[in-house]
Amino acid sequence: MPPTAPKTWTTRELLGWMTKAFESKDLDSPRRMAEMLLAHIIGCDRLRLYMDNDRPASPIERETLRDLVRRALDHEPIQYLVGEESFFGMSFHVDKRVLIPRPSTQTLIDEVLNHARKNPDDRTLRESDAGVGMMIADVCTGSGCIAAALAKNLPGARVIASDKSPDALEVAQMNITRHDLDDRVDLVEGDLLEPIFAHPVAGQKGSLHYLCSNPPYIPDHEWDAVEPNVKNHEPTMALRADDDGMEFVKPLIEHGPELLSKNGMILIEIAACNAAKSLALATDHDMLTRARIAKDSDGFDRILIAERV
């Protein structure tokens, strides 16, 4: 740790020290985490750190940084320490009430946007029979990152985002308001698909262009191997699914297609170990076609995708 003694610690030195400390504990993206912490303490963006890397840290900054680094080395997520994480080029508030958005989930956003751009006649700004434009549901919304990213990138869309946790919905509301999306994202409380079916517009059968979800999916046999910064700090109810990890994925595949319009798409983030099982359920569903698995940024089987017949 940087000493409290008179030595002057510059931005360059602090970044180097933190990076090595985080590497010693096998933290993910140690340099990025070091940048996030120091930028948070100084009150600047990460790029600014390199524009003034000989800047000396004040005694208060060093003291505050020491405390946060100690917590980070004890595997407390740095995103919670700074209260921020980036997702799809957008900043989101995060705390212990919600999962931290991850790059693997961005695959889901990419798939929706690519599909929408290739099908402009069905999914652009024109009005639908329900009197609104494109309809999207985001089940298990957590921080609201999926709902916000889709609404921001599809200006003709209305998104219904659900979660069973009122605490998570409070965080999601902060993020929806932060990105000026209150008029196009509706947050609803309830278990899995129940609040979607109950919604006056989204709940009409055949109303959704896209049904998206990043539900809890870590199976029992993988739980012990989950990294301590995830297992000990992020909300277990948003991570773990009973037994084989299909507790929430299966009902989404079984009942979600009823809500989709013709050629509408269902996209569900899954455990890689359940890719074959999830694909088989979607392939055997008489309302679905073109079922496939998309890989995430790390090359893992991550998103189940299928279209409504």
C-alpha cells in the first residue's frame, strides 16, 4: 500500500501499484479496475488520467484510495465501490441490489439490433396494430441495462422491463431516468413472465417483436467455482438457478413464444453447459423456428435465439 509518509505518489505510480496488486489477486481486468478507482477518487474520466499522469495525489486522495484498494483486494467488486459500470457504450449505476452488467450480455443487444436492421419493414418506427411502435420485453431486468440499451438504439421501440426484486427495480428506474428513457421504458414488478402477460399492451398474445432475458442460470454444479467477487457480493437470487440451471430458462422458452408476433424473436442468456438442452427445447417448440446459439465475446455458448413461426 502507498505509505502515509511524505512521499509524493503520482497518477502513474498509483496506477502501476494498483495494477500489480490486483494482478496478484487475479482480479479481472486489473489495469481497467485501477483506472476506475483512481478516476473515481480524483473525479475525472479515465482518459484524463493519462493526460496528467504526473499529477501528485493529495493526502486525502491517498487515504481514500488505500481503503478502496483494501476492499477490492478482499474481492469486493470495484464497480460497486465506484457505483458505476459501462455497458454498450452507456454508463449505469450499480450497487449490491443488482448484477454488474457484463460484456457477454452485449451479444444479446447486438443480435437484436442486427435483426431489427435486417427487417426494417416489420421493426422500425411505423405504428403497430396495438397503437405503438416496436414492442420489446426485458425479463429479469436488474440494473435495466438491456432495456436501456435497446431503447436508446431503437428509438421507435417501447420496452416493458420486469423484475421480481423491488430493490432491483429502484436501481433500474435510476438508470432509465438517467438516460432520459422514462417515456419509453415501463418497469413492472413480478415473477418472470407474469407481469408481462398482465401488461395491457405487451401482454396481448402476438404483441412482442422481441422477448429478451438474462435470468439466473448458474447451475448447482458450477456454483462452487464462481469467483468470490461474484459469489460473495452480487445478489445470489439474480445468479443462481436450482439444480441444473434451467429453472427460469425453461419456462421462458415454453411460454414466452405466446407473446411474440410472427417472426418475433426470443433471446435468453444461458449457461454454456446448458446450450444443447436449451437449443433442444426451442427446436422442439411448435411456435419457434430457426433456433440457434450465439457465442459471447469470450467464445462461450451464451445466447439462445429463436424466431416465432
